[in-house]
Amino acid sequence: MKLLFTTHVVSTLMMVGVIWLIQIVHYPLFNRVGLEAFPVYAAAHVNRISCVVGPLMAVEAITAFALVIQPPVGLPRWSLMLGFALVVVIWLSTLLIQTPQHGALTQGFSESHYRMLVQTNWLRTAAWTIRALLVVGWLIVLLDTAAIPSAE
């Protein structure tokens, strides 16, 4: 259970860092690449970012589901179900909105696809941020119940 929970916390917090970096730093720079170089740049982005986020998202989803099936003692089941529901929202948004926008952008820069990508990515950013708050809350609860001695 410890390995499952730790793996979940780590994968979620890593994805929160990635999504904020993408949303605040990376996506805003897309429209500065230049029209001629953009298709190659966009394709390289998709290939490289997929190697990072694909495994992390898969691990996060699998462990989120496993925690719903086998909840750690002390954590409310509803909060684990909420966490998993947010994973579903993230995956649906990724598959139905962001992936098609990235696909269109690999064909060439389009202001409408670019804006749609950046604006709709806030949904994933918010969902992952809420997940981060959840998993940190779970971690606090479980650490508190583990009776770790303080350094008082």
C-alpha cells in the first residue's frame, strides 16, 4: 500500500509541475516560433512531451483507480473517488481537446488552434492543481495517523 500511495503522490505532483510549466512557459511561446519552422517544432514538441507525460499520466491513472478499489485506512472514499474523477476529466480533455489541437498545429500554426489549446488547457491545469491539493491532504492525514514523532 505504501508503494502504491507513494507512486500515486509522486506521479501526480510531477504532472502538476509539468502542466504549470507547459501552461505558463511553454504554450505562450508557441506563437513566437515562426510560421515556417512551426510544423517541425510542433511535431517535436508532441514527440518529446509524450515521452514525459505519457508514462506519468498512465501511472497516475492506474494508481488513482487502485486507490479507489483499495482505499488506504483513514482516507475518505469520496475524496479518492473525486481524485479519480479528476483523472478522468484530465484524460478526456487530453484526448478530446488538447490532442486534436496539437495534431492540427503539427500541420502549421493556426491562431484559432493555438488559442483553443492554451485556453482549454486551463481545465487540465485546474484539475491537476486540485488533485495536488487532494494528494497533499491525503499525505498529511496519513503522516499524522502514522504517529511520526515530532522534533519538539
